[in-house]
Amino acid sequence: MTNSGMRVDLHVHSKSSTRPSQWILQKIDCPESFTSHRKLYDIAKSRGMDLVTITDHNNIDGCLEIAHLPDTFISEEITAYFPENGCKLHVLAHDINEAQHLEINYLRENVYDLTSYLNQEAIFHVLAHPLFDLNHKLTLDYFEKMLLLFQNFEINGSRDGFQNQILEAVLKNLTPGDMGLLADKHQIFPEGRCWEKNLTGGSDDHSSLNIARMHTFVPDAATKEAFFKGIADGRGFVKGKPATPKTMAHNLYGIAYQFYKSKFKLDKYVHQHTLFQFVDCALTCPEDERGILTRLQDYLIARKPALPFLKSGSDDLMGLIQKKAGEAIRQNTNYQKMFKETKAHSWRKEEDWYRFVGEVSEQVMKTFADTTLDSLAKARFFNLFQTIGSAGSVYTLLMPYFVAFRLFTKDRAFAVSCKKHFIGEDVQPGEKNGHIAIFTDTLNETNGVALTLRMQLKIAKSSGKRLSVITCAPDSEVEGANNFTPIGTFEIPEYTGIKLHYPPVLKMLEHCYENNYTHIQTSTPGPVGLAGLAIARILDIPVVGTYHTSFPQYVAELTGDPSMEVMAWKFMIWFYNQMDIVYVPSNATGVELAEKGIIRSKIRLYPRGVDTQRFHPSHRNGFWKDRYQIPEKSVKLLYVGRISKEKNLDVLVRAFQKLNLLKPNLHLIVVGDGPYRKDMEWDLQHTRTLFTGSLEGDDLASAYASSDLFVFPSGTDTFGNVVLEAQASGLPVIVTDKGGPQENLISGETGLIVQVGSDEAIVDAVLEIGFTPYLLARMKKNARRYMENRSFEAAFDRSWKMYQSEPFTGTTVESFGDGQEAQTFRFAS
């Protein structure tokens, strides 16, 4: 007892809790706790607890083992049920005897019988972790019944502080009128001042790591009886530190390690190897302080190479983990401090353990990712499948974190519904409007996807919508984006300049949990997109995918290998079938995906637009004459985009070689950059062709508006945003009859659709539009009019409303019609 009162951890488990609720522990046949009874007692006392009890599940064996020790009393955690639907709840019963335990065990199948008996016997009892749904049957109605059945509620040390705060707020706001209404509704009639609830604190520790982390304090209490009376009188206080998903994961690792340490008798290795010593310090609570000789031994071990039988020179998974873990410990002084700070509380260790697991897993995953992509590039498929299997095992080792973040997210969702139900408040301003995270592998580059995302960020900020973009690159220049430093990078051999960055999944997971995203959108099917999909599934939140790029066709173009295209399609079908919704930019793309095997009912057409103020005919200012000395009266044929093979630019080369001979006042202008530029420049070196490189901002707007005609020969683009930008700038467009761009014009009114791959068709279209003055003037005017109702702001607003709908709405692939966008606008003849 302290001078000022008494402190007790009213919820803690020992090795007598033998039935684990977490499937991870079930899989390895591990008990729910591995803490010995005496060790639990000693730790609680060392951490300032005046009384010690054990609350094992439906079991008092642990309490009986320490009953001879001073300052102890018998308790248990009762598993009870609502008979109506089997909804499970846990009830802590304190200061009981063996006879009462037997009666409790007999009555616990029916919570109404149980609470009646506990009240009759005047047994102090508490509803444990009230907002935790134990068996997926907890509803608001059952929580209302709990409010009527229980007077004491636990602030649980293994649950989220967010959840506990909501519980406190709900209980604090109860009134006599509220309780009267609930009593009439459920026909349960509590006695006394039932709206004045009491709070207790308990750690709910299972691993010995967090004993007393959360506890109950009663001022001026000097005896056990005065302690419980103080709580009943409303004079108890909850003290301590709430848990996080890192806490729960740390506990799970701790329980598993303690189990294996005992099962395989690993004690003899603990002081012989740096890795074992570090793990032991991080995942156990030491029995007592080690002496100076042991500390000296620890110091020397931390700096010596691994023992021969633990050397990890092999490439197998365990060898690689040992190697990377050993390197991390030797290189990080913070990890080495853990050897010395043996008395440090575990809640200070959980952050170090989180960083350690993240760092080692990232290094191991980098090795496997390099091997996987190298095997894929070189078609070494046996090595590929072997490596993928090993990489999957690494993520299995991270499962305690995945489980913890998922459970805490689920708990938050029910807590939010309780607050809205009882208090009528949104948890955060704008919660009902959603908080969306877009995962993308491209953001800093010059391409349609990246440009669209940057515009979305800008509009979301100006309109007050909660949108975040998550990417992974060595550096990011995009304001407002959440950029994570990659753990590694792989450059695609056939596509110079395109790099795949490996994302730090655990850090991204923590970020998404902390920011309470309501939806995740994967904008690309690369490593970052895969991370977004995995995180959405871990946190159990909706995930949608946007299909921007004809990736399999690009693979075929770049490799010249049809089998690689087949493999790419299999991956794309798998990836997008994992989504709740697949957004496509065009009717043609939606039909193609459905035919390839993506579930038809998931596919939606989403709106696209451009900045109709930035891209405007008013920016025509003689840009080409002033900057590049191209005559003002010449006809300027413009291409804007990536200069790469899959854009069918070889077709444009052949077409312009012919046009160059036919029309001396025709100039081709190519804006952009890419791996095909040198070849294209060589082929067109004796023609009137200008290569500008990339243009941005006002220069790009002027480049569009100061041209006369736009050509886009690609047959693989899913949308072709540049086609909209050109028309918004007042340019007629020439596109092919394959892919999405054909849906973004009115053929014969704002441009022409030509046969894909035909240079003759492009020649004819250029001659028809570019050298027929009245037709060119009419199409320029029509192109601008067509785009005036397709602003980026309007498209973004429509997209946001689609996200908010439940279930997701939008045009499904069944209702796609040819030329759907074109049918929304017609011109007078």
C-alpha cells in the first residue's frame, strides 16, 4: 500500500489461461499466456501494485497457486453469453471463493442468470473490454443491454485509447431518462443510480510484458475492502498507458517466443548469440537484474561474429533472416541498449521491436524482390516460384502486426457507431464524407496517371475533401503526397527510365491505421498498388482499383514475347478481381476487361475531365514562331505524350515521311520524352519535325493552343487524357479505332477515328482536316464546345459522389454503349 492509496491491475492472465483466442497462437498450439504465477506476482509488485490477482478464463488455478502470498485475492474472467443469439462477453469477478467459482461456471452460459447471481452474492464484477466484439455478434442492442446489466465497466489496457475514450464519453453522457428508455425497450430494470457507471483499469496482459501498464487507483484506500468500496462509490481512477496495435503484436510475438523458448529449451542459447539475446530482451520480462559479469558478456557478444552453427551464409529464408537481423542489431546502438536496460518496461520496448521487425523484414523482402523480378525478366520461372514462396513466408512472420491492426480497426468502427448512436456526434469532422487514400506507383513522372493524381490533390485541397495520395519514391516533389522511402528499386530492362520501387508495407499500414482512411484506391497494379490492396484487406476497408494503362499490351510490345502478355493478363485479372469495384476510363476498356475475365459486375465507368481553363484556345500566342521559328501560317501537327514503342509512333513516322513530301508547309511537333525518341529522331531527321522534350505549365498550354491539329496513333491507351487537353485547346484530333481515346471525340465533328496501325489512314485524315480550311475551323470550334462540360472539377466531384455511395454506384459494364460519351453532345449542322 502506498501512502496515498492502493493500485491494482484488475485484469491479468497467467499460464492457466490455456485456450488462445488468436488463431496465430492456435496454429502453433500455444497457450494464451505463458506467464508463471509467481513471476506475475513479482512483476506486479515490482511495478507498484499493492494487491495482486489473476483473471484467467473460467479458471482460478493461478490464483490458488499464489494464495499463500501476501496481498492476493481470487478472481477470474468469465466467458458468458446472451442466450438470444450467443453474443459473447467477458465479465471479471473479483474477491471470490472456490464455491462461488463453481456456481459461476454453472451459470455463465446465460448472462442474465450470471449477473443475477453476482448481484445476489454482492460479488464485485466488471464488464471487460465492453466495445470489443468477441464473436462477431455484438450489436448496439446488445451493448444497450450491457448498460442495463452492469454497473462497472473496464478501461482495457490491451485495447485502443480511441475506443476507451469513446466508452468513457458514452458512459459519462448517460442520464436517468436514457436508462429509463432502455429499460422499457429491453425489459431489464436495474436498481439504484444505474446511469452513474464506475470505471476500472486492467492491463489484460497475456505475455508478462505489460503487467500493470493499465491499472486501477483508489485514493486513501488502505485495505482490499476499502479499495473495492472506493470504486463502487465512484472514487476509483484508471491509470496507465493505452495500447496500440504495436502493443498487441508485441504481446503475440512475446507469447509465441516464450512458448518456443520453453518447448525447445532455448535458454542455453540466449547468452551465446546476439540475435537470441536481443529477442529475449525484447520479448520477455527478465526474472531479475543480471550481474556485471553477465553484462560484460553481453557487451562482447554484441560485437563478435555469429557462432559457427548460426552463421547465415545460405540463401534460404531462415539464413537470410538471421543474417539481416544480426546486421541490424550490430549497426543500431538503440538495439544494443536493450541488452543493458533489462528493467525497462516493455511498453518502451515495443517501439524498438516494431522498428527492428520492420527493418529486418524490409531488408529480407528487398533481397527476394530483386531475385523475383530478375527471374521474371530472365524467364527463370522455377526460381521465380521458389522466391515468391519464400517472400510469402516473410509476410507470415509479420502476421502479428497484420492481425493487430485489423482488430484495432474493427474495434474502432464499432466504437464510432456507439458514439453516433448514444451521443449523436461524428468522430471527426468530415467523417461522413469519407477519407480516401490513393496508392500509386507513379506520381512524379510525366504521364497521364501522375498528372491526374496531382490535379486531384489540388482540387481536393481547394474543395475541402479528404484525399491523400500514397506513393513510394526516393524523393517526391508533389505537395500533399505521402511519400515513403523505398526499401529497394528495380529498373525494367526493356523500358529505360521506368523503375519499380519496393514499398515499406508495415510503415504504410501504420500510416493508414493512424489516418482512419475509409476507402483505399489502387491507381496502379505495381508494388505500391499491391501494398494498397494488402492493407485494405488487412484493415477490412473497401478497396477499389482504377485501370489506366493497357499493361499486358505494353508488355507484348516491349518484349516481343506473346507468352509474357499472357502472364501479364493473368496477373491483371487476379489483381483487379480482388477489388470491390474496378473503375475504367472508357467503354472499350470495360468490355475488354470483362471479356478477359474480370468480374463484370465489378466494373464501373468513371468520369474524366481536364483543366478547361488551363487548356483553352485563348492561349494561342505564336508560341511556335517565337520559341522555335516555325512559320505562323504553317500547319502544325502536334503529338503530346510519352515517346515509346507502344504508342504506335512508328506508324506516325511512316505517315509523316509521306506527308512531308506532299505538304511543304506542314510541320510535325513532338512534345514529350521516352525510350523511342532517339530512333524517332533518326527516322525523321530529314523532315520538318521538331522534338521539344517535355513541356509543362504555360508552355504546354501555349503549345496546344498554338497548334492546328492533334494526332494520337496509340491503340493501347485506355483513355488518352491528351486527347481531351487538345480538344479543350481548340484542336481537332485524330485517334485510332482501338482503345479508349475513340470515345473522347465526336467523329466528323471534333476529329476523326482512323484504322489502328495504318499510316495511310493518318495521312488521309491529316490532309482532310488540316488542308480543308472551313472544316478545320469548324472542328476547332466544335472541339472547344465539346469540352466545356468536361472540366476536371466537375469530373472529380462526380467521382467523389460515387465513392460516397453504398453500395458503389456508377455505370456498369452491362449498360455500356458504343460512343456513350459522344451521345451526350451534338452540334447543329
